[in-house]
Amino acid sequence: GSPQRAILGPVRLARRPASHPPDQRQDSAVTNVALCVVSTIAVKKHCV
């Protein structure tokens, strides 16, 4: 699988119907975790 697909997968799952807006706090927490994971992987790949 391409890196792009790996990123787009979770993004699609995170999207929810407009009738069920996600909790803002939960949404930002998920975003922070995702950014943390992505940056960690990027740093590991860059260093190794």
C-alpha cells in the first residue's frame, strides 16, 4: 500500500455524517494523536 492510502484510510473513517457531529474535544485529541504518530514515523524514517 502507498503511504497516501495509509493516511487517507483513517481520515475517511474519522469523517462522520453531518447529523452526528463529533465531540470537539474528542476530535482534537484524535487529531493530536494522529499528528504525533505521523511525526514519530517520519522522524524514525529520517533518522534511520
